[in-house]
Amino acid sequence: MSQPNGTENLTLPILYRDKTDPNTFYEAAWGRVFNERRDTSRKPLAVVFASRPEHVTAAIELAKTQGCRVSVRSGGHSWAAWSVRDEAILIDLGQMNEIYYDEESQIVSCSPSTTGRVINKFLNAKGRVFPGGHCPDVGLGGFLLQGGMGWNCKNWGWACEHIVSIDVVSADGQELRCSENEDSDLFWAARGSGPADSSMEIVCVSRCSPITGEIEIIAGFTAFAANMSEAEAALKPIHESRPSGALAELFCLENNLAWQYDHQSAANPPNHRYCSENAYLRNEADVASVLEVAFTTLPSKKAFSLYFAMNPTSRRALPDMALSMQSDHYFALYTVWEDAADDERCTRWVHDIMRDVERHSVGSYLGDADFQQRRTKFWSEENGERLGEIQDDYGPTLDQMISSSSELDFIDKLITILKDASTTLRVPLLIQELDEYAESRESEIEAISLPEQQGLLDSVEQLQKIQEEIATLSRDILEISQSIQSSTEKAAEKMQRLVDVSGVRRNTRDASNALRGSLEILYAANYAYDLIHSKKKYLAALKSLEDLQKEHLIPSIQSKYGPHQQLASAVQKSIATCQRAISEATMADLNTWLFRIRETSQFLGEVAFRQTELRRIRQRKRSEENQLMTNFKLNSAIELVLDETEQFDILDNEELHIDFTPLFECMHVHETLGQSDKFRIEYSATRQRQKDLFSLASVNLTDADDESSLSSLLEGIAGFAIIEMATLHRAPQLRSTVDVEELWDSMCQMMIQLTTKALDGVTDPKVLLKTKGYMALFIQTMEGWGYSVSTLDSFLVKLFEKYAELLQQRIATTDDYMPMEIRTLDEYEKVVAVCWFIYDESSELRFPCAMPFSRMYPLLCIDIRNLINQFYFFTEDYFPRAKIIDDELQKALDRLLKVACTSLIARLSSQYLSQVVQILINLEFFEKACQELEKFLSSSSARGPVALSATEQFRNETKTAEKRVFELINSKIDDLVDTAEYDWAAVNTSPEPSNYIQMLRRYLSTIMSSILLRLPQTNVFKALPLSPEVQRINANGVAALAQDVQYLRDYVDGLENGPMLKENLDELQQTVDLMQSDNHEEFFDSSTRNKKYGRVDVMNGLILLEKSKPDWRYG
């Protein structure tokens, strides 16, 4: 196209169809069309992006030069996309968006592309409002041309009624200001003519209403008011008269026009497909059944129907303007959907509804009409005729057509006028104008035919001459006609050739289209294959295959005689192969991922164990800082909350990163292919096989070089289980809780079997202690991931029982049954520290010295203390059943002590008195040790006092040992007496005693001063009155005790070393004297007490005085 005359210096922003990239031109022609349901067969010649009036004028001149039509777009919101016409020049006014406001006249001027939301946002700041379209993106140009059914239309009137003037560009390229006083016809037509307007609006000048004006109410009970009090007053009658039973009520909810626009935008969403129709209805009763179907059978969720009463024309006559079609009742359909596949269904629904509505219709409103559905009236007959006259006045005229310079030009213009007349319903007007033109031409001919008579005669003569010449010319014309006929035949032949060429061209074009379609199919197929094999984008490949089927293959296959049917069928058969290839490729990637995960599981478990150990350290630190924290173990709720500050993702950190993308991609691919169940079964089987690989592992606890085998196994199982739990959380549709728990139980049983088998050859308790440490770390780690550890807890108990058994086997019970010799003070302190032995710190020790017990006692005490410590070492960090530890420890101590007791009693058969006495001493020390152990176990047990059965056994066996001591002494005395030899007939008497008497005395002296002195001192007499069972002692009881003590003293006086032995009875004698004393106050005087009662223990003395105090009940 060439630049129009007079616009050479103007740069016209234009895109030509033939000179622009198809996608760019499509966006220019259709990009601003609101309705996504587009007839893309309409292709304008060019698009002009007008930003100034000069651009509009230049575009019209260009259209006149090229002999083509003009279409105009302001907002692009018409449902039928009127602005896009085939073979026309589209003038897009989207860049003309100026707004001006005159404060004095309160008049607003704006460009046609200005939307209702924009102008009202501008006016609201000035306290004004304009009744623009409900949908916020409607341009005012097209909105006002259609009449403008806007905000509060029933009270404020149609939006076009507010127009004061318009600036237009006419069909001949003139810029005009139109109002009621200037170019009033165009001003009249601009208000309601729609696309039939003969001019193009470039500026709209309108009145606007104050926001604080009269309170008016529209349907929906929305009050346009200045403040809340006015709104409440307006809505109060409606609120008070509302029917009961509403599910929810909102009274006087404050909003504004911006909120209303947002609400309307949600009802008319962009990027959707629309089909809209409407009708003004007569007041007929049977229309209700038709409307019921329209409201109850909506074809989509976003579709809606409207029915409301307009302001009846009988109450308020419309101003004199093109807009004239209106009745008391208005009905409209708005069908909204997204998928192009629903086009036929949704448009068919609108067609069927409007077919039934048509018999009740008197016409339609241009703004909601779609000419693709039906044709109806948009103006009254009178206004329609006037609109046609205005189009004649301002559009191309018949005179211009007839005065064309050539016959071809005449025919072109005639065709254009006939086509416009048929599309705009103006055929009668065109016929009338043609008739008037014929009459005017006949009048001119008659005026020419009335000259004077003479002139007529002269003309007749001349006519005769002319006739002769005509005859001559006729002959010439005949010859010419023959020549023309010959030329015509040649032309016909050429025309036939042209037809043939046109056929070839058409076939070539069809073949080219077929080839282009085939190439599109092949390109889409190759693109999908490239995504599969080169780019490894399997989900995108599946989507590409799906699009290939929907957009190309299925339509081509369904078209039985289509040019691509065979190719589409062949490609369609390969779709299943491609899908299978995608499935196999994703499974291969998944298997690779699973192999890597299997190899990484041990390291994942190692990282998890390290994190658990760090949590242990942090919990110990908290326990040291706050004693209350000792009550909360690892994985308790308190510990988990306190440890939340330590952010660490076990699956994504500096050491390790587990990427689940291959799993998710494979899962989504199989879900898209409808193979979710098959994939779930295959994945579960693969994980089961990987789990079974753990059973091939070997656990060796006896070889120091292979002691890490158990920790490696536990780390691998932990990593495997963590991956399973993470998969469960991320893809619950793939892994169920039951599957994961069954897998976990199976791994635990397998691990326990391997570990139990390895324990058979273990003899070192330290190995079991280390094994328990691994198990505790494993249990605490997996408990933190939500796994059940009851089976593992039971295994720990069995491990503990094995540990206790090994500890007892390592305790030795051999002895030399001799007093233990101590050579140094350091050695003495060590022995005293490990034994339950009460010694006199004030006594002077001389080294070397002998202890009363043999070396068996301190050695066994050491073993007992080690046993206790090692038992509780086993419970460090984690052991779920503390009661079992207490029970097992008590049993172990009982078994150990009973074994020691049995070994001692077994030696009582010895004939060596010194050994038997040593056994007796050892038994008494062991009995004391049992009592101390009972106190210790009772203090740490939750069950209360603990009694060792070994205590009673030692007590009983002590009496047995005592009997054995006296048996040996009596036996020795009898043996010595049996050696006595008297000479009853002797002549002389011997000056010396008998040998056996001397040997017996030496024997008794020896055992009394050596062996029997090693027996521990006993306070049996002193303990009698101190017994808790004795509550009171009277004077007769004290006298009886004093008599027995005196008898004992008399017996000791008769012994050889009686005075020395009597010293041992001093404490007992002073105790009896204290109890018989009448002056008890002497005991409380320290000087007197030291003289008379120095051997009596102060605390024992107080107890005895309290028991012997006189009482009225005893006289």
C-alpha cells in the first residue's frame, strides 16, 4: 500500500498483513480482543495504532485510496469482536487515553479507549462519578455508541444521555465537533447507533454526577450515598421488610465503586471464551418457563443469566437519539468457559435458549449482542430510517458512484454499495434513491427534447443523413463484430487456459496446505521424540504427545477424507511406543537413582547417627544447667521443642543432598499414563529386593579388625529407613504407612538375627557394651523418625542378659584362706575404699599388718562394685526398661554372693582350724556386705526395700562355721587326752605335770591367743537391752542382767589370764552400773561420766536411761 496524499510527512504507525510476521500481526489484530472465542478467518489488511487524530484521518484516506473498509477498536470488549473485519483497515485507538476535567463546568473529556475503571478512579478523586460500564475494562467509545447500560442506569439513565459533545472524524476524513447544535445528526447517531455510526469518535465530552448527589437504589440493594448514615437510611426500609429465613445477612456493608469493579472483574474474567445474547421482552406470562430453563441449565460454572426490569419507557421517555430500543423487561445470557472444545456445546446452548426467547422479544441491546447467533432489531423503525439517511449524507453517495471515471470503477463502487446496503438493512433506501435518480435524468432528457420546430426539422434531415452513415457504420460494426468474435474465441481459449492454470494453482495450494499440515504433525512428533531422547524431559514429552493427539492427530483421523489421515494414523500408532519408551526411560533413571540411594544409605545413616550424638550432647548440657531436664530423655516432646533452634536437614546439608526429582518425575509420568498401580507395585518390589541385600551382610563381633561391621549394618538400615519415611511424607500415594512399617519390621528382625548369631562367640562384656552403644544410637535415631522400636527394646533386654552372664563368669572365687597382709598405708587405704569394712581410725597401725579377712573378700568386693557399675554403664544414653536392670542386678548379686558362700562352705571340711576360722570371719564380713548392698539397692529402686536372699544364707552358714570351729577344738582335746599314760603303781611321784597336760595347756593357750583372737568382737550382751523390741526395763530386769554379768566375771577370774580378759567386760559392767544408778544426772556431767562410765557409748547410754526411767504404770 502507498501513503495517502497529504500525509507524506506523517509517520503512520501501521502494520501491514503482508509485510509483518504472522504471530506479530495476529497479536496486533486480536491481542486486545477480550473474548478468547475468535473467528481467526477474519484478517484485516493492516492495523493502525492511532495516538493522534491525524493518524485517524490518514488511515481513512488510506482506506479510500485502496478502496477498502475501515474498522475501529476502542476497548476491544464487544462479544462479537466487531473491530476485526476481513480485508479492512483496523484503526486501534488504544493509545489515545487522555482525560481532562473542567472544574468550572464539571465536564470531563476523554479518549474513546478510556475504560470505566480509569475514568471513575480519576473522577472519584474530584468527588464525581460517571456511569461507565459494569465490566471495568470496557472502553467508553464502543460503550457510548451502544447506548451505555452502566452503573445505576435505572436512576441516572443511559450513559450516552450524559454526552455533551463528541469529536469525530467523518467518512471523508474531516474532524468535526458534534453536539445538539453542531452536526446534530452525527451527534444523534453517536448515541446508540453502535457499529452503524458513519463517523469515528476520537474525544467524548460528558457530564458527570457528584458522588454526594441524590441517594438512589439499584437492584441488588446497593446504595450510592455520600456517607454511611445516608446509606443506612436508604437501605433501612428494605432491611426491615426483608423476608425471614435467610442463611446469612449483611446490612450496610461499606464498599465503593472500585470494589464493585473488582467484583465485576471476577464475574467477567479475562482469558476466557464468551458467548453473549440478550433481548427486550414483552410482558407475557409464558416467558417464565423459557427463563427457567435459562437459569437452571447453565452450561458452565462461570456462566450466568440476568433478568431485571428496566426503567419503563412509559414512565420516562428516552431523549431524541439513535438509542430507541427498550422495553420494561431485559434478559441477557453470559456464557463463560475456558476450553475451546466446549465452543460448540456452549454456543449451541445460547442458540437454543434465544430461539425460544425470540417469540417474546421486541429487540436487543447492542452492547450484549452477538450477531453470530441471530439477527434482530436494535432501533425503532423511525430511528432506523433516520440512521440510514444520516449514513447516506455522511457516507459514500450515489452521485459519486455514477460519476466514476470508468465502467470498472462504477462496477466496483456499485458492488460495495450493494454489499453495505445488504449488511446494514438499507436495501429499500438504496432502491428509493435509484428511482429518484432515474426520474431526474428523465426530466433532463425532456428539457433537451423541446427546441423550436425548425430546429427539429433540421435535425430530422440531419438524422436521415446520420441514418445513412449509421448503415455504413453498421457494416463497419459488423466487420468489427466479426473481428471481436474472433478475438473473443481467442479470449475464451485463453480464459480456459487461465481456468486450467487456476485449477493447477488451487491444487498446488491444497498440496502446499496438506504438506504444511503434515510438516506440523511431523514437527510436533519430532519435538516430542527430541524431548524423550535428547533432553530427557519426560513430562514435557508426554504433554507434547497429548497436544499432538488433540490438536493434530485426532482431528485428522476423524476427518475420513482429510489429507493427513494416513500420516496421522501412522503417527498415532507410534504414540503408544513413545509412551512405553518414556515409561522405560523414567524407570531406568529411577533404578539408577535407587542404586545411588542404596549406595548412599550407609553414609546417610552415619550422618543421622552423628546428629543424634550431637543431640545427646546438647541434652546433657541442658541437664547439667537445669536439674529438671534430667527427667526428659532424647526424643521427648520437651527435648524436640528445645532442639528446634538447631536447624539441620538430614537430607539436604553440606555433606549430603538427596534429590527426589527422579522419583517424582517417574511417579508423575506413570500417573499421567494411568499406570500408578503398576508403578507402585514395581517400586515396592525394587525396595524389597534392596532391603533383602542387608541379609547378605556379615556381622563379626569377635574380630577386632571387623568390629565396625555391625555399625555399618545399622547405618545402612537407618539410611534405608529414613529414605522410606521421607518418601512416605513426600508421596503418600506411593508408599503407605503399612508398607513402610512392614519393611522396617522385616529389617529389624533380619538385623537381630545377624547380631544374635554373632553374639554366640562373644566372651568379652566390653564387646557387648559397645554393641549396646551402637544399638542405642540406632534406636534413638529411628525413634526420632517415628519408627516403632519395641522389637529393638526387647532385643536390648536379651543383650543385657547376655552381658550380665558374661560379667558373672569373669568373677573369680579362689582364696588362700589366710589373713590378708597389708604392707603399706596406701595399700591399706585402697583395700578399705573398696570393702565394706568398719575400722578404728584412731588406732595406731603398724605395717606390715594383717586384716581380719582373707584376700577373697576385697577381691569379691571389687568385682561386686564393678558389676554394679557395668550394669549401669549398660543403661547409659538409652535403655527403656530400668526395672529390668534392677531385677537383673539383684539376681546377679544373689547368684555371685551365693557362689562365694558355697565356695567357702565347701572348705569347712578342712582339718585346719586356722582355715575354718578364716572362713567364719569371711562369712561374717560377707553378711555385712550384703546388708550394705541391700541399702544401696533400696535407695535406687522404685519398688522400695530390696532384700538379697544371699544375706540369710551367709547368716545361716556363719552358724555352721562356728559349730565347725568348736568341733575341731573338741576333737583335738580328745586326741590329747587319749594320749594320757598314768603309772598307777609308781614308786616315786613326778615333780612335773604329765606331758599330755602340758601339751593341752599349750594348745589352748595358742588357739586363745592366736586363732580365736582373730574372730571379730561381739557385743551380744550389750545388744540385748538395746534391742528395738525392748521398750521398758525395770529394776528387776536390771538386777537379773547384773547377776549374770557378775557370774561371768567370776568365771573369767578363774582363768589363767583372767585379769586381762576381764578388761573386755568393763563396758558391760559400766553399762549395768549406769542402769542401776539412782543419780542419772551424773551421766550428763562429762567429768563424772568419764570417770565412772568412760567405756559406755554416749548414744547407747541415753537410750538405756530412757528405757529404765521409772513409769507410773510399773510403780
